[in-house]
Amino acid sequence: MNEKHFTLEQTLFEITERHPETIAVFGANGFPQMLEEEKRKSFGKNITLNTALSFQNRDPAAFSKILISSIEREKHGDDVTLGGESKKAVGEKVKITGLLPCPVRIPLLESFGKFMEGFEKTHNIEIEYELKAAAMGLDWVEKNLAEVKDESGIPDLFISAGFDLFFDEERFGKLKRAGVFKDEVHFKTENDSFKGYGLKDPRGHYSMIGVVPAVFLVNTNELGDRAVPMSWSDVLKPEYENSVSLPVGDFDLFNAILLNIHRNFGKEGVEKLGRSLLDSLHPSEMIKSEKKSARRPAITIMPYFFTKTIKEGSIMKAVWPSDGAILSPIFMLSKSERIDKLKDVIDFFASTEVGEILSHSGLFPSTNPDVDNKLKGESPFMWLGWEYIYSIDVGQTIRECEQIFNDSIKEVIGV
């Protein structure tokens, strides 16, 4: 670890005060309370980085690399043409807006910066863009779209993970039905990881360039006499009530989990998921107590990427669910009337280069058929399916699931 930036014995608050760019990294890596100033002070001042990571059995060296890369990027990334998060343009332009997963945001911006230089020289068209960290971008997106009434207010190309944003009936829904968006990603075949899953939008609106899989991290010490859960159906069993940490603060992934549980296990499944949440705490809240007797989750549900930070030989066991890792898709929306200007940009984000960054740097499997996602053995997925997606009001269903989930928590704690 490079101690010129921080040490493991510094508090989380000290690190974020010296390096504000790490706030988004902490937020996306299991500490979402660090995104809020008051919680950052109350929580972050009372726990060192080493202690926080030890409670989650994280590898300090691996986690530190993530923090250092964000610091180095901020330090050396002032030239927006080399990968900054935004750039304004004048004259003829194409406008790109997106939320990038934090673990791969820096290499994606670097790759995009190099692509942009060549694109602007070749086409004599500028690219105006805002590519924010997913952990901090949702409020920003909502503010930017609050006044959108028609397609003129929508960027030419938009990238975001999850179902929250692009399936909002009041904004994107009516634009989608009007044919504003067109899927121009045309692979000759499917990636081997996704054969038979039908990820291609049959109606031709949404492009999918990758996915965020949700897997289990099991604390074998906390299990006691209980068996290691091997599937989502196992996690919903009564013996795991009050024992599970869920990514409640990661809205994209959490809502994908809610939707899939609702589709496959019904309202009762969502109720059981709520009862499983340990003491109704947000997952990251589990690490607040430094008391050895404090109860910790037996099962943590997290993006596959974060299993990289688990120490070898740890009491923590990573489990890929036998009934499939739930997928939160990384979507791309492109304006149909601007396809001629966007074609090379679309091809870039769907390219092997970007796919390998997603897959190899972030463990976010790519849909590009030329990318080897390097998944181990049997790695099935749980995917909502387009037929189901188009049969429901996604936004309304998310809200209903959230209500069911929250009500079941209240029943458990007697509120």
C-alpha cells in the first residue's frame, strides 16, 4: 500500500477528508453511509480502515488498490481529454450521459478518453459527456431529468445499470413507446456465458453491454449448525431469518434482487427476504460495532466483484447461487434519430476493449461474444426475462416490492 496517501490505521473520515474522491469508492464498496456527510462524520470518525475491513474479512491490500487508483486518477486526471468525468462542447456535438460502476470507472474513462480524441479528429464532431460514479450519480440524474418533457431533453446516448432509471414510465417509458431509442448493438452470436438467457431486447429499445451479478458471501463462523446456503431459495428459509446482509444502499442491485425474488418466489418470497435482514440494519451498519460479541450477518449478498477482496483461507466463503446469480443489467440507450452520428460511439461501448474492462477489471461479465468472462465452472444466472419485463410496470412493481419488504421488517422487529 502507498502510505503517502493513507494508512490502514487512519479513520475512514480522515481518508475521505484528505481524499474526497474516495467517498464514492467507499460508497460503492460496502460503506454507503460514507456518502452522507453526517453519517460520514459519526461513523467514519470512529473506525479505522483496518478495523472496517477486518469486520468484513476484506483483503486490505486489494481494497487499498481500489482507493489508490481513485486517488491517482484524481491527481493526474485534470485533462478531460484523458479521461475526466465530464466535458462541455460547442458547435456540432453528440451528448453522452452515464453512470459507471465505481470499480471500473477509472479504466473506462481512460479508454474513453483515447477513443474520444480519435473520434473528434475523424468526424469533426465534439463529444460532450458526463460520466459519473454510479455510487453518487442517482440524485444527479434525477435532477437532470426532472424537467424532461420530450426527447430533446434526453442525451444522445445514456448508460446506467439496473432497472430504476430506464423503466420509469413517466420519463423514459413514454419516450420508449414513441420509438425514441434504438438498440444498435448487433453481435453475430451470444457470449458463451449467456447462451440461452435471451438478453437481447426483442423490441429493439435497450442495448445491454454487461451485467452486475449478485452472489453470497457466507461467514462460516456465524452459521453455527446451519448448512451453507447454496441458492436463493435456501436464503429464504426460516433458519436464515435475521441473518442476512443485503445491499439496500445499492439501489440498482437491490431492486434487481427484489424484482427477481418477486418473480420467482412471489410476494411471500419478498416477505421472507425482509425477515432475513439482520436486525433490519443496512448491511454496512453491521460493521459499526467493534464489540466482539456483536452479531454479524451469516450471509452477505453482494456484487461478484467484491469477492476479490476476500482473503484466501478466510472464514468467509463465496457462493455462486445454484439457481443463478441475480443480474442487474448495464444498459445503454441510444437515440434512434442520432444513430448515424452515434454509430462509432455505440460500437466503442459495445467493443471487446470495454467488455474486457468490465469483465476482467470489474468482474462484471460482458455480453460481447469475443470476451472471455472467465467464470468458474457452473455459473448460472437469474434473469428477469424481457417477456416479464414488458408485462409489468417495472417502476410500480419495485415500489410495491419495497413496501412488502419494509412491512415484513417491521413485523420482525415488532414496530
